[in-house]
Amino acid sequence: MGGRSRVAAQMLAGKGFKQVYNVSGGIKAWKSKTAVGPQTSGMDLFQGPETAKEFLVIAYSLEQGLQEFYLEMAGKARNDAVKDLFHKLADIEVKHKDQVFERYQGMVDPEISRERFESMVTVSALEGGLTTKQYLDQFDPDLSVETEVVSMAMSIEAQALDLYQRVAGQVTDPDALNVLQQIAKEEQQHLERLGKLMDTL
Amino acid sequence: MKWMQFLTPVKSKNFNETKQMISDHDPDEITILDVRQPGEYKDSHIPGAVLIPLAELSDRAAELDPEKPTLVY
């Protein structure tokens, strides 16, 4: 179901839940009594960012991915409310990208240009990354069904929220912590808005 | 754009394993967590499941017992 339960299980594991399991196929499997839906194979390569530098590069690619996802989905959506919200969310992700870049300048390299930073993001992502299409294929949402698209968006936002909250727990610099918490809060608001949108579909 | 593989590993249980796990435990020894929206929960859910929509999970995780086996869907 757009991977919401998988991300939820991951969030709980990060909060110290010792035995947490994602029910593969979700309620669909329960209803049809067969295992359906995406598997988690191949998704376990990432060990978590070790340094502020690594984290900020990941955060930037995540924000860029979210922005691209929203723009692509906004183009496909037939429902005006979905289209409208996705455009708004894409705009906010642009703002997050700016903030992440400023943090990188503040914490790692004050001299770096935006172009050079973005090329690092691309290189880093190419090393072990998935294209947006491959990423979507992993979850295999039915993109003609608006609830699946919104569910997918919620999974990615929750993933971002989880990443920011985990890193915020390790950051001591008050300015950096402030920015991380602010971005995390905004991703959480996105989740709430997407949840409300889901209720209307 | 290429996505980082930022997803950390999570154990999965399929339908049969889930069912087995529920029948092997008393209802108060296990948490079945539904992270969908209230409307979806109302429509249908696994008997005994607790509802915490994904958007609320990071604030409300403290309502759950981290020591209990937890099945999420």
C-alpha cells in the first residue's frame, strides 16, 4: 500500500522497538489471503549517514527526489485537489533544498558553489542509487489510483521525517539542530496534509 | 535524479506468518498497528489492530509498548 507500513516499521525500529515487522502486502494480503505487493529485497544497502556531510548530501537528494516526484505526479493527476497540493509541496521542497545547501555551506564548506554541490549529490546518488522509475517500481504503486499515489507520497515524506529526526538526535550544534527540527516539522505537516487529502479521495 | 538507497532494513511477515504470530500470542502480548487513515481503518482492519495514522506516528509512538512484538500494516 505505497509502502506506508514499511516506513512506519522503520520509524518504530529507530525508536527502540525490538521486534517490529512489516506485514507484507498489508491489508490487501489479509483480504485476499495471498501475499501480494512489494518485497523489501535490495533495499538494505544503506547503513545510515556517518557524517554531517554525508547526511546533507542525502537530505538534498531526498528533497530533490520529493520535488521531482510531486511534479511528475502533479502532471499525471486528474484530481484538481491532488494536483494543487502536489504543486504546493514541490515548492516547499525547493525551499528545503536551499536550506540544506546553506547548512552544507555553514557546516562543511563555506566556499562551495551550488553547482559543485549539486554535482556531488548526483555523483553520490549514482553510486548506489535508484532512478525515480526504479524507486517507484520497488513499491509498484498503481499510479492511476490517486490513493496509491498519495500513499506513496506519504511513505517518502515519512522516510524524510525519519531521516531528519534520527540525525537531529545526533547533532549538537544548536543552529544545525534548529534547521533540522524545522525541516522535520514541515515534513510532518506535509504528512498531515497528505493524510487529510487521502480522506477526501 | 537517482534516489539514494536510504531505506534501512525492516523484517517482513507474510500473511501466513502474520496469522501464525497473532494466534501464537495472547492479544495483550502483541501489538497490531494500522498506520492508514481513519477512513481506511473504518472500512476494514485486522481484528484487534490499533490505529495510529502514519502522520501521527512519530508523536504517538510512546503510546505503544516497545517490548512487545509489533506487526505493522
